[in-house]
Amino acid sequence: MDCRRVAAHKAAPCDREQLLAGRREGHFLVRYETPGGWIALRKDLLTEVLAAGRDARIVGLPLDAGQVLRLMSTDLVYTGRFIPE
């Protein structure tokens, strides 16, 4: 768990077993490790935005996580540039 992001209300805490169960069940767009712990982007964040008829932009990902997301979600539009957080 990345306590800094949780404290800033940018993430919800999740224990190891919850993270592994979510991974097995395909709940995440991408997950990656930070010095403070693991970060996982849930698929339902896109569902909320796209269901409202809006476009979504995911910014601030490390390059490796962005590349994994692009490879695993080939139907997403990729701008070809890194946009920092």
C-alpha cells in the first residue's frame, strides 16, 4: 500500500490478498510497484468515465506501466507521448 497516496485521498488501501484476488479476477487495467507499495488501476474507473460519455486520459504512469497498459488494452487510444502527473 502506498500510504502517501492513500493519505492524499488518491488511492484506497488494499491488503496483499485483495490485490492478488483482484489480479486473478481481472479487475485491473494495470498494476505496478512504487517505493511506497503497489498501485493498481481498476477497470471500473474507465467504466464510470466512458459511461458518462466522456473521454479518459490516464496520466502519470511510469513508462513500463504505460507500455503494459497499451499492450494489454489494444483498443485504447494511445497518444504516443508520456504525460507526467
